[in-house]
Amino acid sequence: MAKKLNYYLKKDSVSSDVAYSISVIAKTLKQFIKKNIVCVIAICAALLTSFIIKPDKEYLNYFDFRTLTSLFISLAVICALNNIHFFDIISQRIVYLFKTTRSAILALIYITFIGSMFIANDMALITFLPLGYYLLINTKQEKYMAFVFIMQNIAANLGGMLTPFGNPQNLYLYSYFNIDSIEFMGIMFIPFIVSITLITICALFISNKELTLSNDVQEKLDVKKTILYLILFSFTLIIIFRVVHYLWGLVLIPLILLVVDKKALKKVDYPLLITFVAFFIFSGNVARMDTIRNTVGAWLNKSTLLIGVLSCQFISNVPTAILLSHFTNNYRELLVAVNIGGTGTLIASLASLITYRTYIKYNPSKQMYYLKMFSGFNFSFLAILILVGLIMFGF
């Protein structure tokens, strides 16, 4: 009798452990899907199209290894700089120079705008959104939080359009079409100027009351690591501008960070890299489907700009850049489309989801308020920028 009782107790214990393990796995998977919905969709899309176009040698031609490498090493170095609070310290010191609500908020937005040109839109938001929260809370200006976050979001998406490394889609198209650096910035210059003008006009409606910032103790920069990481960042720029072969960066930068800061490599946004890989497979497969290729090609011949912007609203700007690049050589319109197309819906840019999640974390009861304000500003910006694009390229 005792043996039977022990048997059932052990069996129940094993069943309980299995149930607990399944519960933990399910919870982890749910959290991953929630945080990386675009990545999951990209993987599903890649798998589905792989049943239609069976894996073969052509798959190797789908991948732009220079883009993947450039994105990886850029993110790694940025994470290392974040770990020593480089961006926080520099940006806080800049903000503390301003004494009014309007000027401080403009400084926050401009820092995000300029930062996205060098560290990519998503990293700019990850770095500077907490600074915006810190400033508003400690000066009792929380009423501006939704507006500031939305303006920082728009600034991050549009500020990065000027440089090849400012947004992931830029890095891809710059490499895929082998665009000259000067030509690249020339294409994006007018939308860039219009964007910063619109952002500035919106911020001018903020009250210009006196603002008192707290005198918190500032962390000091680690000078040696700062110099090293800035050298590595400069090296990534040299690789992006094709002065040095990308394999050098793939070897040297991870090796140095393994010695100096392993955490930086752990913090790299790997779901973003996986998203790129998945969409390379998806877009490569779709490009080999005759019916889709002919249909999309016909649409793009009518207006690459409008089709590109429309696509961004439903599948985001990075996937749009990867997908449509297989169907058109009109990289000028496509480049503008996937940059201005980052405004609009919440999923038009991966960076917008970062802002939304951050705002809701601080204000869980104001989701609808944020979404209404977000949509109002973003679609207004999008409408104006589409008009600018149509004037640039002819109606």
C-alpha cells in the first residue's frame, strides 16, 4: 500500500513539474510574441513562403550580409556606449542648460532627432525617452508627456532619414542599390528639412514658463571606455561607408567587446536581426512568384512613392524596403517612401511600438488618449510629407 502511495505521489509530483515547466515556457513565449510581434510575423511569413518556394541554393542570394553585419556591429557598439551611460550623461548635460519648458522640450526633441541620425531611430528612443520622462516628472510637467513622447517618436523616425545608418531600412537600401553617400543625403535633404520644420512648429505651442531642474548628482564618464567605444563606433561608420570590408568589423568588434563588455553583446536587439533574416527569405521567395512579381511591379510603375508609403502602414517600413526593393529600381522614391512612411499607423515603424510600450508603462490608464494624439500628429505629418514627395518626383 505504501509503495502504491509513493508511486502516485511521485507521479503527481512529476506531472506538477511538467505542468509548471509548460506554464513557464508558455508565459515566456507569450512575452516574446508581445514584445516582438513583427519578428514573429516575419518568421511566419518566411516559413509559409518556404512551403511554396522550396529551400534551394538561391536562398543564399537572398541575404545582404553587409547590411546584417553593419546592423549587428552598430547595435553592439551602441549598447556598449549605453552601458557606460554615455548618451544619458551627454543629453542630461545639454538639457540642464535650458531654463524654460519650451526650450527644454525642444532640446529633448532635437537630441532625439539628431541622435537618430547616428545611433538609429530605435536606439535613440530607447536612450532618450527615459530622459523625457525624467525631465517631466521632476519638473511636474507630466501633462506634456504624451506630446513629448510622440514628438520624440516622430523625430526619431524622421531624423534618421538623412544618413545611411540612421534607420535600418536606410542601411539596407543604401547597401542593396549601392547608392552613393552624397546622392543618398541629397535625396533625403528636402524631406529632412521639412520634417524638422514641422516638429519645431508643433513644439512652439508649448508654454514657455520657467523650468527648474533638480540638481541630482551626475555620473562621470569612464574616459578610457568612452574613447575606445567612440573609436569602435567610428570604425563601424567606416565599414558602413564601404571603406573597410565588413568582415573586419564582424571579427574585431565582437572580440574586443567580449574582453571589455560582454553585456553589450547580450543586449543587442537580436529579434531585429532575426526580423531582417526572415524578411530576406520572405521577400526573396515572393520575388520568385511570377503572379505577385508582375502585379506588384505594375503597381510600382504607377507610383513607387505611394505604394511604398501604403505598404509601410500595414507591414512596417523595414519589411517594405526589403520586399519592394525586389520589384523596382526606382530607389529614390522607394527611399523617401520607407522613411516618411514610418509616420502614420502605430506599426508603420518598429520604433513607434517602442514609444507606445514606454508611454503605457508610465501611464497604463491612458492608452486611448495616447493613440488618438499619436494618430492625429502622425497622419498630419504623413499627409504633408507625401505632398512634398509628390512635388519632388512629379505627380
